[in-house]
Amino acid sequence: MSTSAWGQLALFLGVLGVTAWPLGIWLTRISTGRLPGWMHRVESPLYRLAGTSADRTMNWSHYALSLLAFNALGALVVYLLQRWQAWLPLNPAGMAAVSPDSAFNTAIAFVSNTNWQGYAGESTMSYLTQMLALAVQNFFSAATGIAVVFVLFRGFAARSTGVIGNFWVDITRLTLWLLLPLSLVFAVFLAGQGVIQNFDAYQDVSTLEATSYQTPKNGADGQPLKDAQGNPVMEDQKTDKQTLAMGPVASQEAIKMIGTNGGGFFNANSAHPYENPNALTNFLQMLSIFLIPAGLCFAFGREVGDPRQGWAVLAAMTLIFVVAVIAITPAEQAGNPLLTPLGVDQTSSALQSGGNMEGKEARFGINASTLFATITTAASCGAVNAMHDSFTPLGGMVPIVMMQLGEVVFGGVGSGLYGMLIFAILAVFIAGLMIGRTPEYLGKKIEVHEMKLTSIAILVTPILVLAGTAIAVMASAGQAGIANPGPHGFSEILYALSSAANNNGSAFAGLSANTPFYNTLLGIVMWLGRFGVIVPVLAIAGALASKKRLPETAGTMPTHGPLFVFLLISTVLLVGLLNYVPALALGPMVEHLMLWPAA
């Protein structure tokens, strides 16, 4: 990597550490309820309205049912708002109702914290839908993920209890005292930097030059005309006007990043100057993606009574992340060797000196684009400031791998850490088998019941990714969406299913996914990928909470040192990645070999 790339990475990690540590302290106070009295007084009316109280606790099954019911209701509300938006207010552009299959997909995407978008936001969603449906779920889906990891914290910290907290209390406190304040501050900052925040109608502006383009020609009945071969008849158009989309963007952009949601107000997402105006906002958007996931590592150590445990998990995440950045950045800096014989770059280098700038936002360049791509796929965010479809094969493989690891390298807010802790349970189980001792983690015995649930939680996403990819590749409706034949087209499908099952939401963008087939398939995969993991995690938390916490002995394996960090990383790579090696070989690996035909 270049010196500037190393400097940017070092600055990012340094600022992240400084800001995440105090946030971890606050997260611990939210989890344990040690809040100022005035905050409790603000909460009380909300609990009474919901028919509960801060003192009422739940077992894991009651907690899971409450969580599932809340999110199912949220999906229904988002679906209906999309279907009715043509008749609702705050729709100055006159957006029509969203189609049933797209509304279904989008509802599940935003409720599951995936935020997959098969549509262009500025030409599909009204202001009301953007705010009341999508932005609201950005808060609630993020709060849901953090609530689940709080439950797992309590399971490790508890001493023989059958209760693990109250879902309604957790989601209220996380929304009121974490997500709303952070989003408010960040939104004001973004607006000050140039991110728009208004309810104006779309603006028509004159361009410097007239633009010629073609559009489908309609007949007298208003339907598109087709020629004898069934292709649409096109007609020439010319315009000297450009329509600029307006809207309440800053308020959605803030929670989009802080909650690792990723759904953009505009189709270009964080490559759009109205969402990401300059290098400073780009840096802080990257920082905001990792902020809560890193803070939760510190909170974990404090809540289980041993800060070193949080440091160990954070170290494992950071090491994998740094290696990923080291892999993707040189791949993009090197460029495409097939362009050199075409005279694209006349230098003594075998590759073009400027690197692979295709699909990169010129304002940010390769270094900021590759760092952003690694962060957003490591953290289950899915926001993008570059076109991942235009990355080199190895550069594009890194985001795929980061998702396929299970989104545990920092991961989504809450979901990343509870995923990594599931791998930690598996790691101590493997270590226990190697030394012939009953596995323990943080004083809790890991027995058959916990390992069955751990296996389910780990295997859900690989099954969804691989089975979903196979279905899409074999189905004619799935093949119809491929824009690029060969291994790259396979990579597009593999990326889409990896993104959906791991609740990331980013896309290679070469796949035409806004079809009934893909909207339905990806919607089902997103729902099962989210809640098919959450339910066994809650069950594990309930099982751990009911166990006695054993004191450390001379035979207890330490889980806070370099040896455990190495074991944890090895478990993530071996178990989380080996499932996908054959699929990766069919896509980005063989595509990389095709770049070197003479080798």
C-alpha cells in the first residue's frame, strides 16, 4: 500500500479508539439501567403506554416473541406506506405506489437492518415514505441488534437466573439515549457541510450543454411500442434541463451510518454529493459506521467484569480488518493489466500508473474508496461511495469475503459482536476438546445444548447464501438479471445473496435485481438471515444466564491473551470462510486468472 493509504488507515483506527472507548462506558450504563433519574422519568410514560414497566423482566422465549412481533409489525407498516404513498402527503414529485414485490423486499430489507435497495430512492420513494417508513426502521432495526447483544452480555454476567431483560425497555433506551442523540448531532454536522435537508419540490436547472438521449416511444394507448422482434421502439430526445432531487437527506444519512443501515436517499448512495459532500464527511461517515460496534466491545468487557475480554475481541476484529484493507487497496492501485496493451497507460510499469479508477468517485480516489468498501462490508452497513462491480476481481472479492465471514469483523450494531461471541463459544469448545476439558467461557460451561444452538446460528447464513445462489443460477428468471456473462455474472449473484443473508445490503450493482424473482428470493433470505440467527443467540443467552458462574482455576483457559485472539481468528476464518471457497473459485478467483491469459 502507498504511504498515504497507511496514514489514512492509521488515522482512522486511532480516532476510532479514542471515540469508541467513552461510548462503551455509556453503552454499559444503558444496558444495566444505570441512568440519571430524569431519564427514567422520561421513559416511564412510554412503558405505561406499552403496558410494561422497567422492572418487569422476561425469559429468553418471551423476549424473542416480543422482538419478532415488533419487527413483523414494522415490516407490515413499511409495506403499507409504500403501497399507499401515492395518496399520502409529503409527495411533491408525485411518486406512484411501489409495486407489491418491491415493497415486500424493501420492507424486509429495512426491518432486518439490511437496507437492500433494488430501486432508485429519488425516483421511487416519497418524502413521507423515506422518513416515516425507512428512517424510522433505521432506528428500530439498529436498536434491535444492540438489544440482542445486551441480552448475550447479561447471559454471561448473570448468576443462575431465568430472566434476561425486557425487550421494550431495551429498545426504548437504545433509541432515546443512544441512537437519537448521536444521529441529531451528526445530522446537524452533515447539514452544515452541505448535505441537503428540506421539503422542497425537485428543482429543474439549466445545463451548460444540451444532452441527447433516447427513450421508449409510446403509442396512442400510452403503452410502449415494440418492433417486430419485440424490442422497444426508441425515439430521440434532447434537453438542456436537469432535475435535481431534493428532500430531508441529512436526517436519514446520519442514522443510515450510525445504525449500520446503509440505505441511501439517492441511488448513488454515499457517492452522491448531496449525501457525502467532501473528504471530511467521507471520513466521519466511515468512522460512524464502526463507532457503535467498537464501543460495544468495550461495553462487553466492562459488563462481564473483565475489560480484557473486550480488548481480545476487538483485537481479533481489528487484525482481520487490517489484513482486508491491505489486500484490497493494492489490488485497486495496481489496475487492470488488460488495459496496458491497449495503450491506456504509456509508462515503464506493467500496469497503469493511476490504478483502477473505474467506478471510483473522483473526489475520494482509490484509497478512500477501498477503505470505505472494506468498512461498509465488514460492518454490515452496505453504504457505498464507489461501484464495487467495477473493482478488480481480487478487489471485489474482499467485500464478498468480509460479508461471508458472517459480518463479525466489527459487523452491524449489535449483530457483529453477538456473531463474534458465537465464534468465541465455538473456539473455546474446540480448545476444550483439544485438551480434554469441559469448555468454559467467562465462567460458564459450554455444553451440548449451547453447541447445538451455536451450530444453528453459524450455519444459517452459509446455507442461505449457497442455496440461494444455486437457485438464482439455475432459474431462468435469475439468469435474466445477469448483466455480465461468465464468472463476473456469477460473482454478481454470489455477492447479492451474501449481502442479503448477512444483512449487509450493498450490491455489485451489475445485477438487475428489481424483479419479482429477486425481490421475493432476497426478501426471504434477508428475513431468515436476520432472525434465523437472532433466535438461537437469544436461546444461548437464556441457557447461559441459568448457569452458575464458575471461578477461574489453574485449568481454565485464558480468553483474553494473544493465544485466544489467534484461536478466535482461526475459527472465524476456518469455519466462516471455508464454506464459500468453491463458490469464490467459480467467481472472483477464476475471473482474476482470466486477467493474465499469458501466465
